[in-house]
Amino acid sequence: MTLLPSWVWVLAGCLSASLVQSSNLSDFYPPLWKESPGQLSDYKVQDGVYIIDPWIFTDRMGMYKILLNKTATYFAKFAPENEQNILWGLPLQHGWQYKTDINYFLSVLPFLAAVDSGIMGISSDQVTLLPPPTDQMRFCYGVTGCRSSYIDLMNKWSNFYQYMLSPSSNFDDLLKYLWIAHTSTLKVPLSAFEDRFFYYSNQEADFGKSWAVTVNYLGAACFPTTLNRSHEFQKGLPPRILVSTDIAPYISDFTALQNIVLVVLNVVRNVDESTASLSLTAWKYLMKTQAARELFLEIFEEVFGEKMHWPDMVISRADMIFSCEVFTSVQGIP
């Protein structure tokens, strides 16, 4: 543990926030949570089939809300009020994306896999999603279609739910199953919708790619996507779509934290690409033990305390890349 490279600590620091306890957990809910459907019967029903329009924000958020409600009983042993349900990261990300991008597959596949796993209490053919006006062949709209097109991803989400249903399930292993499914699913839009980056500024496109790379590092560390932690973490993410004039860390309407997070996300991606993902291999190697993951989370929670002065923090990309190379060579990772 004494050989932790400096870029690891910068990653931990610049992707985290101190945990703030709230007496009212509803303060952490994503936008339009109360207005979103909370049960399947809130959607339109035709011939016994629930019809969901995932292209309407509240309809898609409702899929998450129902998923959180249906899985609450399995996370009750970890904390009251469903706060420790690690599926909270999905709707909170969608809430953040309310004013930025959206991710169809990270909404639909977890929901339909839950239906297929029997958690929703309906058969697999009792729910269908409406297609968009264009590009309809790019998406899937039901359990059968999604299993046909994305069998491996659906199985990964099903593995998570099946383990969740086990009486012997534990929190750490639930996180492992979740992150395997999450990071695998995130690869779909990156490859299938790369042409969509053309419609965004270079800054927004670069951020999207950097964020997707960084998620792999969070997944390897099994970051707990509970309500509190996900809410606090997102304070460091951009509050809007980036435009061509946005140059971090000098974006005037962003906080110092948000500016630095943008810088670090780009650094993480550059390190990942310059080492052909060797840095990710090193990170996964480092995060194999529970002690290392707990230490990372401890830093994650403490480094952005009130005493941290972000404007005074200087990050050297060269130092970070050098540290990564030194670490990998010392550990003997090819």
C-alpha cells in the first residue's frame, strides 16, 4: 500500500465529495421524482401490457422509481428508508442527465432484466417500450427483443438480481455484480452511437468519453452507489452541457470542484489512452483487496472536506503519468 501512485490519490480526491448527512433523504432525490410513476399501474395499459414511453423524462424516471421500490426489501438489512440501495446511482445519474445527455440502455436493460427475473411480479411479455420517431432499429423495446440483441448484458443484470434475491447476499458482492453489469452496459452507446458526438461541442464530446473511461475506475473500486454517496458525488459533475467556449478549469459558472473534476477526468482518460489501459489494469490490481477499496473510499469521503481549498490545488499531468508508469513497472504488471 506504500506504492500508491499520486494519480490514484488525485483520482480519489477529484472524483469525491464529503458525505453530508440529511435528516430528510427526499432532499437527495433526482428531479421530478415525485411526479414520476411509482408503480406499473401508473402507466398506460393495453390488453394487459404496460406501455412505457422512455422518451418522456418522467416515464423513464418512473422505471427507476419502480425498480427502487421493488428492490427496497432486499436492501432493508443494510439501512432504513432504502438509502443503501445501490441502484440509486442510476436514477441520480439520469437526473443529472436531465439537462445534459441521456442513456437509454442504462435505463432499459436494468429494468427489463428485473422484469425477466420476476422481481416486478409480471411476466416478461407484459411490458413494452415505445420507439423513438427515428433510428428505431438502434434500440430494443421489450424483454424478448433486448435478450435477443443483448443477451450478455441482460444476463449480467439478471446475475445481479439473482444474487440480490439470495438470503446470503452481502453488500460488497452486490456492488461487484452491479458494477460488472453497469460498466458492460455503458460500452453499448459508446460504440453504437459514436456518430452522435458530432452534434455536440468538442468539449462535451471529450467529457462524455472521459466520463465513460473514468467509470471503469470507479467500477473497479466498487464505489457504493447509495443515495447519499451518489448525491454528493454528483456535485462535482458539470451542471450543464459543455459548449465550445468552456475551458476547464476556467469555466466561470462552474464551481471550483466542477472545474477540477473536468480537468482530472481528462487526465484519467489521457493516462488510460497513453498506457493502452495499462493504468486501468494497475488500478484493478490495486483494488483487488477489500482493504484497498476501503482505503480508497475513506479518501473519497474525506479529501473534499471543508478544509480543502480547490483553487489552490495544482495538478501536473506529467507527474501523474510518470507515477502511473512507475507504479506499473514496480508491480511488474505487463
